[in-house]
Amino acid sequence: MSAIDVPSNDIRFQMELEFIQCLASPAYLNFLAINRYFENEAFLNYLQYLRYWKEPRYAKYIVYPHCLAFLDMLEDERFRMMIAREDFMTLVHGQQFYHWQTFLNKRSKGNPEEAIAAMTAAADEMN
């Protein structure tokens, strides 16, 4: 019987962080759906396990927060079925792009220059 190599906690953290952020891609969700990952009970249980990333102490490491929204959406069986459709995946991707495009405007009450200046100042303070 061969032994199974279990990754260290650091490696596991990095692997799970990388995987959960892949969920921010509607194209990747489409890939998972058409390859029937969402029909695998073990995979669905793994997605439930990954919900710990929603806790602030873990969420602070996430670069693509849409992955957490998609993690929630993946709880819905209808969403899991629909994301397999190319037209639905394209719609979701378009909505995601629209959100990214308008996000700074929402945060700055319609003044993107002000938001960019604030972000630049914050980045300068970190360096």
C-alpha cells in the first residue's frame, strides 16, 4: 500500500487560495459544469468546506472577491446547471465585467478620478 503525501499547511493554504480564486472566472465555472464536477457529491462537499474563506481572517488574502459571490451562487443547483450553457456563462461574464467597470464609480460617488487618487495615495502609503 502506498502512502499518500499530505501537503503542509502552508502549501494547502496556497492551493486552496489559488483554487477558490479560480471560481471568480465564469469560464472556469463553465468548464467545471460541462465536465460534470457539480454532479460529484465529494466536489460539492469540498465547495462547502471552502466557505471558511468567507471569514475575514482568510478573506483578506483573496485578490478576486467575486470568487466568494460565485461560491455562494454554486450552492444553487439551478445556477450550477445554467453555468454549463455558453450563453449563460457569457451573460454572467458580461455582468461581472460591468460590475468591475462601474465599481470605482460606485465607491467614489461618481468621481473616478477621486477614487484613483485615493487608491494611489493608499498604495504610496504602503510602500
